[in-house]
Amino acid sequence: MPAKESIVNLESVPALDEIPGRFARLQESVAQVVAKTGREPGSVAIELAVKYQAPESVLAAIDAGGTLLGHNIIQQLEETEQALADANAPRHRTHVIGHVQKNKAGRALAYAQCIETVDSSKLARRLDRLQGERIERGEASHPFDVMIQVNSSGTESQYGRAPESVVDFAGKIAGLENLRLVGLMTIGAHTTDVAAIARSFQIVRELREQIQEAGIASATELSMGMTHDMDIAIAEGSTIIRVGTAVFGPRPQIISQQ
């Protein structure tokens, strides 16, 4: 039998009543970086990375003003969204920020409003077909928002398209009637070299510009930067930063049980 997983919170994970203050401090930090880099106020959205977070913690962040959630795991996306609906959570938007397996694509479409990690023609065509079926059944009324994940650092362990293939791939997605390309996403270089991190973000910004020049005006978003490198990402033009630990503390530990 496969091992079961249980979530064990670390002692340093903040209490629910601490989350609003942590989120407010994050908002202020982002606003300061935006101002320092000469960007327009409000030009960078905070996407709360909620992998392994309890619905109660997610709800506390939403109540504090968080309107954008990012889920890595489709099963958790489904469970959390159902729990939030049961709790009458304030209106929010949910993105998929983890790799999407083909058998989970339909559930991703049903519970999220954007998938940031499209990196293959096979996945794009599957999402297009499934969204078309949802529209025919009356479950959706418009194309589904997607982003292309770019492996801008060239790291073998990361998903994503090679930069040189992204513009052509964007054109293929733009030709699918049930998908709408809204931007690009990257994890970026995993290093302490600030210049290398900045370059990995710059590459994606330049690709977005090339895509827009090719006539795909809907591709406006740049989802890049996390807790440890969001300052660099904002300076390089990020419009969405994906942050978890700054609000929720260390990610809960996952224990496998036989």
C-alpha cells in the first residue's frame, strides 16, 4: 500500500490571529519596493502560496485582504476551495502554480481561475478541449486563463519551456479558442548570485515583450519572485509575486506513514 501523508505543524508556525498582521507587513514591504523601483502603486499583486496550509489559515489571510491564492497540488486546491465555500469566504481568485498532471486537468479547470504552469502543447490542447466541454455544458462561459511556465534558469529539476521556444509556443496557445494567454511564469535561478537571479527574471520580461509585439496583447502578467527574491523580481518587472512563508511561517512538515 502507498504511504499516507500527515501534516505536522512546526512550533514556529504563527497563530491564526497573527496572520493579518503578517499580511499587512508584507503589503507594506511590497509597496516600499514598488515605490523604490519607480513602479506604479498597486502594480504588483501578492499571490499567497498556500501549499499544505490549513483552510483556517487561508481564510484568515483572505479575511485580512488576500484576494489571490496559489495552489501547487490539485487535490489540496479542491479541498481548500470547498472548505472556503462552506465558510462563506470572501471572494478571491485562485491560480494553479504547480505542475498539472493530465488526469488532474479537469479538476484544475473546475476549481481555479488560472493555470500558470502550462509548458507543453499536449497539456494546452487538453485544457482547451476540456474547457470547450465545460462551456458546452454551461459550466463556463469564456476561455480559461493560462500562463506559460518558463525555465529561465535552465535548471534540469524545474519544469517549464526553454526560453527560445516560448514565443512560438505562445502563438500556438493563442490559436486555441478556449484558452486565453495572460502572461508568463518562472521560478527563476535558485542561487545566492543576485545578478543570476535578476537575469533569469529579465529573460522572462523580455519574452513577454516579444509576445506582445507578436500581437498577443492579453499576455500582460509576469508571475515571478517568491519570499526570498521578490525584491529582485519586482525590480525586473514582476506583476505577481508568490509568497507563503512571509505570511504563514515555515511550511508545515509532511510525514509519511506506512
